[in-house]
Amino acid sequence: MIKNRQELFSFHWTCASLAGLAFLAGCASTSSTTQKTTGWIKDEVADSYVFGYPLVLMGVARDAAVGTDPGQAPVNTLRHAQALPPIGAANPLQPSLDTLDSTGWLDVGSEPVIVSLPDSHGRYVDARVLDMWTNVVWSTSSQFATRAAGIKAQTIAFVGPGWQGDLPKGVKRVDVPTRNAWVSVRIQSNGTRDLTTVRKLQRAIRVAPLSVYAGDTRSASITPPHSNAADAAAAASGTPAAQVAALDANAFFSRLAQALPENPPTPADPHALKILSDFGVTPGDPVKLPNAPEAIAAGLADGHQRVVTPPSNLLNGNGWSWFGDGVGNYGPDYAMRAYAAATQPGIGTKDDEVRAVVAQDSDGHALNGANRYVIHFAPNQLPPVRGFWSITAYTKDGALGESAPARLAVGDRNGARRNRDGSLDVTVSSTRGKSGNWLPAPRADLQLVLRLYAPKPQATDGSWQPPAVMRQ
């Protein structure tokens, strides 16, 4: 691609150096030449958009979450959800009804940040930290290899690039390749009856820079206000993904250029940086895009489309789609990384969680809550997990339904009943049926999300797949 650009520029220079009829003969077809000399711009803008999308998205999400306004929390501080998510557009995409989340943004640029987690006494806890390219640098998933759920008390130091020093005894070191990182601690909730227990565990989580770790006995956390002011503000500004989608090329690549010096590509990719510099994007410098607005606009549109297009290595079965073994640690698979960031922000590794999504029934028709569907799990085909699993119904846009019953999830932790032969049926509809495993759904087009917490290997290696959604 770069070679073609150099050849085209060489040809253009030769034409410009000719005189008289020679000049006219060599450069008469200006529209054709212009198209050829700007074709590389479109391609490289699209490629670079896909490459840089996760870093820009994470930067926008960080800027929206860090601060002292309602709904925000200072850096190196956790913000604890206090109840299951309310209905409304302010919710994140496909909000979980199974856990209460504690989230925050770490700044490891000047010194390590210490995160201490309490013993959960057997309660499922999923904690993970993502770098600014959405790679998972640490998670509790390895602790589920030998037991079903729960974590033991532990303390981890997240260390930024180039830091040298000693850590307190008993603290595990985890190196973070970027200045900022996103931390999420999700604690299993069994509904309103045990919120007190969940909140106690939340308060026991501690986050502090190394310099204050020894003397600070308080949990660095913020309990959000009970009003919906923060949710309203978030809804007004749009999700981070919507904000990124609204950026023009200059704004997008300016954010990328400013973020790159402190958040170098992971893995290191000099070729991607070379392509960026070809059209005026250099880390830390003002962006100078070429004077080719049509090619840039076309490249940006192509990038938008590629980010939300399922990659070929996404797992599919019976209409469901989900991420396989490569999720969470993407290497140079930039298409998968961008798609995961756009559609399932914050997704962990194959050992953390699986989210399988379906929006069509077995006949290829859009799911709609006005109909009645059955999902039949054969006795030996129940979701393979070390933790637990659940199915939740959302609108086609990934929001919770407008009616309170639609906030219910069905799964093995809330008493889903099996048939006599060990199989299990889940009925999906907006109206209650005779089945005990009824999943309330919006009375409109919808999507279903099957979550596997601490999944077994067969959930991501392609040897297992969810059953089809059959319309009755």
C-alpha cells in the first residue's frame, strides 16, 4: 500500500516536470490520476481507524468517568454500584443483572497503584484490569481453575512502564504497558435480599497509590447518589461508543495522536505507526491530514463499518455468536479487538466470561417478545461453567425493557428447573406461560444474551454451542 503511494507520487512528479505537449499527454486525465493518488488515503485511514479505535474509545470512557461530578469518581478510586441497573437509556450496553460492579480508572504513570481484594467467602467475584488497548493484563479467572467460585484475599500492585522499586511484602506485581488502566470488580448479587452482603464486600476493596498504601486504612471508593441525575447526564451525552462514532477524522486522529505517547501500541507495531505518519498522524504532535476530504471521509466511513462488522473468527452456532479463545489478549488481531471494544466493552478473557448473543430464531426471523420461544438445553449440553450462567432479554439496542418483569434473568443460580431427563427448557415471551423457567422479554424486537461466568474451555474452543431459539 505504501509502495503504491510512492510510485504514484513519482509518476505525478515526472508529469509535472514535463513541458508543452508532453505535460498535457502525461497528465491530461486529472480525475483518474486524482483517484489513484488518493486511494491509498482511504485505505490507510480505514486501517488506522480500526487499529486505533480501542485506544480512542477507552480515552473517551475514561474522560467521562473520571472527575468529581455526580456519576464520576477521581482517578485511582472505585465507584460502587449500589443496586441492579435501572431501566433506561443511561445503562451501559447489555447491563448485567447478575452482579454489582465496582469500577475505576488507574493512573500508574508515576508510581504503582495497589488494589486489595477481600476474601469473598465462596461468593463469585470476577475482577479484571484492562490496559488502554483493551487487553486484559490481569484477572481472577485463573483462580476458578480448581474451584467453582469465590476468591481469597489478595493484594496486587499495578506497575507502569519503566518503574523500578520495591513493593511491600506479599504484594503481587503486575506490569501495565499503558499509563492508564481500567479496573472492574463484579460481585455476584442474588437480588435485593443480599445487597447488604455485597456492599460489605465492596467496602472492603481498597485502591491506593503505593506512596499512601501503608498509611491509608480507608477504602478508596465512592457510593453514587440515589438520584438519577448522573444517569440523565450520561444519557444526554451518549455512550462512549456513540461519542467516538460522532468524531470526525481530525478529532478522532487528534485524540489518537495525543494518547499514543503514554499508551504505546500493544504489541509494539512500527508498521501501524508508519501508516499513521503517512497521512499526518504522529504521536504527540498536531494532526496534519492530507487535503483529500473525500478520500478521508470515505476511509472514515469504511472504518466505522469495519468496527461493527463481525470478524470471520467470531464463533457462531444456531444463530448465536460469541468470542472464542483470542478474546481479551488480541495480539495483532485488530479487527477482533475493535469489534470486541465496540460491541462488548470491558469483555475479559476466555476464562473470565462468555457472552453469546442471538437476535434471530431458528428460522432466521427477528426475535420479538410478542411471540413465544423455547430454548431447549439437552441433558449433556447445559452451559459449561465453573461459576454460573444466565440468560437475559434486552431490546434490539441492548437496553433493558420498559416493564419491570423484563429485568429478570433466568439461570442456574436462581432455581431454573430441569425436566425429568435432566434437560432444561427456557421459555421467552412478554407474557407469562405455564413454564417455570419463564424469561420475560420486551414486547418488541429483542436480543438475548447468554452469560457464562468462569466458563469451561469447551465454551470457547468451538466444541459447545448454545441451542437454537425455537418459535412455538
